[in-house]
Amino acid sequence: MSIFDDLKRKFTSEDEHERIDAIQAMKPHFYEKGFTCLIYEDGRMEINKIEDLHGFNAEINLFDDRFHTIEDILGEYQKQFEAHLNL
């Protein structure tokens, strides 16, 4: 049983299932771009750079309509990282 199966049991609409499938298809490509991502049962995704595993983590909601591609998600990572640096 995968986290994606767990999410589909919790979030049951067709739109939510399509979004979960899209994220599942993207997940392996994060590593290729130098990132890891953890997905939680409440629909959160935590992203961080492989070279900085104990440093900054960005967090997004899987169901946020602003994120359709890996580039969208990594752009949000960059925005959150820059905001973190400016604290």
C-alpha cells in the first residue's frame, strides 16, 4: 500500500484522484532535478534539495491549483526559500 493509495481513500473526488495521479507521475522526476519530496496523508508535500537534506524544506498542498508541473512546484520552493533567507 502506497501513500498514493492512502490519499485516494481519504480524498475521494475525481479531481482529487487526478491530482494525486499527476503528483505520483511527477515524483520520480524530482530526484533527477536534485530534490526529494515527502508526501503526507493530509495532502501536504515537503520538498528539499538533496544536497541540503537537513536544511530548508518547502511545503505545498497537493491540491493547490497553482501547481501543475514540476517547474511550478520548484518555483514555489524557490519563493519559499528566498522568503526564508529574508527573515
